[in-house]
Amino acid sequence: MYLEVGDIIVYRGLIWGTGKTFSDNINCINYYEHLGEIQIVGVTSKNNLLGNIMGYSFVEKENIKETAFDIIIVMADKCVFQEIRGEAMRIGIPDSVVISYKIFRLPKINIKKYLEIKKNPPTIFVNNCWGGLTYHQLGLEFYSPFINMFESDVDYLKFLHNPRKYIDSQLEYIEDEYEVNLKRMYPVCKCDDIILHFNHYLSFEEANRCWERRKSRINWDNLFVAMITSNEESAISFSKLQYMKKICFVPFDLKMPSLECINLNFNTDNSSNTFKSIINGMAIGTNLYYDPVELLNSGNIKRL
């Protein structure tokens, strides 16, 4: 699948996409070329205007399967990324080797471990938006229904004690609540005996549709369980849960397994929300703290 030069694994990459995203991010790719971890074997896109781009040979789409590569690096976001991903799969390229350019913007990315995540994507259970932000940062599809929503510590811990029970239950609409930050209403739902707040959704229909679709993607063989809390009792309960890979971010040091203490000084009356926003900032790279690939692979924090 790849070349080995001494102790270094060299992945042969074919870049797909030559627009502004390419121009803005090619230096990140060049950096990993300089490290000797990737070798770009060509570039492809909708149009061949120049014959070669920055010294890279242009590969016509009909010739992609004849090109020796290990990974497809997609230089596109959102809908265009999905279009390219779909096109690659239609011509027989495994989805596990189609990756987003975004990973090369992460500090000290381990490409081999990232590809392991692509082959066996984790389902992230978490009590706020951290999971969705992590998936997005790593250019991964949402393999969890816990996206763009939150729940109380008590209800989340209930879920973790018997997740299949709740996943097998249907959502019931309760009411709409007002989201202060987004300045709009959002649906609150009941799932068996727990309450779920879909604060980034406009209607129950939208929330239920996304919840059901993402439930079908759950990888029960590779669960990653996370929690963000400022409540010591909740953190202790989380630490006792029997999951192979789990992490709980807390602003205090209890010296218990799976609890990661983040010491911060708060200059606000609402320190709990501030703490959560800082941890979410870690998920998108605003606050550099840990290696997200290592965390999802092993469940352990590797400081950057």
C-alpha cells in the first residue's frame, strides 16, 4: 500500500482538486513532502488547463486507476468534497483512502494512524458539540447521532449505562426552547427517559431525520466515549464506566482514570460554559493541546 524508505513510510498521494482550496493549502502538503512522508504522484480535477501544476503531472480522470497511489487527497470542502468522494467510489477507489486536505494542517499528524481511523471509524458519544467538531476537523463523516446537540450530565450518564436501549428508542418531540447564542428556537426531544437538546436544528423533523440517519452509522465495535463537565460527581461516575476508550475533560484534578484536568483561570461569572467552549476550541484547533488522531485511536492524551 505504501513505500518504505528506511524507517519512514512514504504514502503516494494523488491530489484531486485544483481550485482556491488547492492554492491555500498546497504548502501544507509540501511540508509533508519535505519530511519525506508523502510523495505526490499527480494532480487531477475537472479541467486540465495547464498540463501540469506546480511541477505535478496532470492525471486525466480516466487514467486515475492506472496511476500508482496510496491515498487520494481531496482539495475541497463540504458538498464538493462529497461529490469528489462519490465520484472516486464510483470508479472503484476505496473510501478508506480518500482523505481531506485538512489533516495536513494538523500539527504532527501521523498519517498511518489517521488511515487506521478511516478504515475503522470511531463512533463518538459525547454530551455536547465536541464530537461533531472533532469529526469535522479530521475530515470524517459523522459516525454518531450525537452531533450539534447537548444533554445534561445526568441524562448523558444514563445513556452511557445502556446506549443500545436508547438508540433503539424513538425520539418524541416535547417543546421548543430559545437558544440565546443563536437567537432562535430549537427542538427539545425525549428519548425513552432522557432529554436531548437539538440546539443547532430548526425543527423536530430535521433533528429526527439526522438522528435516525446517523444512528445507522454507529460502529459498535469502535466506540469512543467523551464527556466535558465541571461537576465532580459526574466526572467520578464517568470514570467508573466500562469503556475501552474514554476521556472526560474537567477543570479539577481528581487523579482518576480517564479524567483529563485542564487548569484554567476564569474571568467570567459563567465559568462552566467558558470551560466547555475552550474544550470545544481544542477540537477545532483553536486551542492546541492534544493530538486528536492519537486520542481517537488509543483513548490517551498525547500533548502537542
